[in-house]
Amino acid sequence: MAAGIAVAGIVGLGLLAIPAGAGAAPELPPVTAEALVSSVLTAKPAAFGGTVVLDNNLGLPALPGLPQAANGTSTARIWSDGTGKARAQVPSASGERTFVADGTTFWSWDSSDKTVTKAAEGAERKPAAPEATTDPTAAATQAIEKLRTTSEVSVDGTAEVAGRPAYDLVLTPAPTERTLLREVRIAVDSQTRMPLQLTVLANGSSDPALQLGFSDLTFGTQDASLFTFTPPPGSTVTGPSAGDKPAKPEGLPAGAAKPTAVGDGWDTVLLASMPKPDTAAPQQPGRGGAADLSSLGTPVSGTWGSGRLVTTAVASAIITDDGRIAIGAVPEQVLTAALSK
């Protein structure tokens, strides 16, 4: 969704504005916003392991397979070898989901139903990769890349995150941007230039809408076994077999169209279509069945048609009666303008 893309995982996409550590702000050499942004985007990946905490006040319900979407606090453990191999373990209501990128294959394991999904590295991942809700570094870097050209960028002092001194980088929407967001704040490690925490604040509120950041973090070589995966006995595995040609990105569900973006920066709107329900098969929430969204939001209509408007602290969406979806970190009028194009 556009809002999630715009802030790197507001659902997904992707965060407290208050200092993350207690005590006095660390004293660090002055740095310009331009230099800090450049150093983040050119920093070499580091090997690390840590715990990530997501504090969520978006106002969304729990989504199938993504309990982190609901209000509240959730945690995850993540590891990286610094060369592209990674592991994330995300608790769920009925077990745990594990994601492993071993350098050639991306693995997804759901302990609740003992299913394993694998895909070739570089192919479209289904289910989606968890970076937006588990990796502050990936989420913050994506936010910088997508928002810096439509933002006023500044450095607002220093903070301590996960025991490490950091610069506080702030991206504020340019006056021409039509968005529900007030600013995005990113704590950048003073030594490695690795983003440690991502903060999103909405207009009209002093409370954070979302926070994704490390609560503990250790740099250094990680156990190589973390970046391998063997399907547990009794699990069901889907995906290409050994020796298969690299898989092409999976097709979209029946009746769905590839999402398209209207606009750029903070007021980007994503347009997509919902998959049509398979009336011949029982619906399995979170397994590709079309969700019934008819009770969400309030009725709205316009030259684009009719549907329902759903709003949260940092995003809004219109779900049309003919199955289209427009979503972004924007007010209603920006959505309706995008639907009318």
C-alpha cells in the first residue's frame, strides 16, 4: 500500500518521536543532513543480531498472518551476516513465523500450520518478506530513498538507541505535499551509519503513530547455522524443487491487477484491485481468499463510483464497490482524485 511504501512499512509500512534511551543525549561531532543521508545510503552492510520492538497505534485490526498490524507492542528477533543472508523470527498468536534468506533461497516457515514456502532469491516473495515490520534498517533506508526529494531534511540532535549513540534525522513533508503525516524521524548509528529506529508522527497528534526500533543490538559475526533452513519433519513445502529453473514472480490472484502508483513522495496513492472470491472453494483467511470488507469504514461516492472510506491515524483507503482499492498516507480528496484518473 502507498502509505506503507511511503514510510517503509506503515502497515508494513513501517517509530517513536521521543528519545529511545534514558539520560543525557550523547555528544557527537556535528554532521549536516545531506552528509548524514549520503552516509546512510552508502554504508556497507554489517553483520548483527538483535531484538526489534514494534509499537503500533495505527488503529488497524489484526490481519491474517500479520498480527503486528493490530494496535499494541510486538517483538521479533533478526540476524544478518552482512552479505545478504538473514533470518527473522516473528511470534504469532498461535506460534511463530520464521523467515530465512540463505543466499539462494528465501524460506518462510509458519509453525501454526506447519507450512513452508520457498522462492528463489530475487523472485517475488509470497508470503511477503518481513522487512517492513521486523527490520528498522531496511524500513528506514527505504523511507529515506523514497521521501528525501519531497522532504525538508534536518538533523535534530542526538539520542541513544539500544545502547548506541545515534543522530536524529528528521524528514518533514515539503509544503506542496498533501499528507496525513507530520514527520518521519530516523535514529542513525553514529559509527556504522545503520538506521536503528524509525518514527512516524501524524498531523494533529503529539503521540507517535508507529515505532520500529532495536531494543538490543550486537554487531559482529553471527552463527552461520542461523542462515540455513531445513523444513521440519511433517511440514508441507511449496515452491520450486532443487534443479528447477529460477521461478518467475508468482501471478496475482484471480481478478486482481498489479498495483499502480499515482503521484510520488508523501502523497503517493496506490491503486489496486481485490481478488475475486472463489465461490467453489472454502475461504481460508490469510491463504489467498478474498476478505469481506463490506462492514469497514463509512459509505462514500463520487465521479469514480461508490465504496467505503477507511481511515487510521496515518493513512486512508477507499474500497470501491467494484473491487478497486486506493490507499495512501493522504486525505480522502487525494484518494478520490487518484481514482478518477
